[in-house]
Amino acid sequence: MTTAELKLNLFRQIDTMDENRLEELYGIMSNYLASQNNLDEWSLLSEQQQKGILSAIEEAEANELVSHKKVMERAHKKLANALQS
């Protein structure tokens, strides 16, 4: 099947969809296209950035997360100590 035939076939199928199915397909296509962009962006990151992201994912999967509240408490303490120095 040629590219033109594929496009025409897709258009015909999309054109006959009811609104709910069309919205569902739109969401799927949007996610698919965004994931392709994300892969392109990944290759633009430095090796150190990629390692940092992968490390964070591993920590999250191992349930080794630190709450926002804890992070903010630590940051406030560091800032207070730095201002006192």
C-alpha cells in the first residue's frame, strides 16, 4: 500500500468515527507523537543528565522517594545555615 493509500484509508476511517472514539484516537495520537519528540529530546541530553534521570527513575521504582516537604525543610535549613555564616 502506498503512502497516499494509507493516508486515504486512515482519513476514511477517522471520518466515520463517532465523537468519543475520535477523541480517544486524538489522545492516542497526541501521546504517540509526544513520545517521539521525547526520544529526540533524550538524545540531546548530556550523558550526565541521562544518568541522573535514570537514577531518579530507579529510586522512584524502589520507593526511595523524598517528600516535597522534606526537601523544602532541608533547603530551608541549608539556606538558614548559609545566611548565618
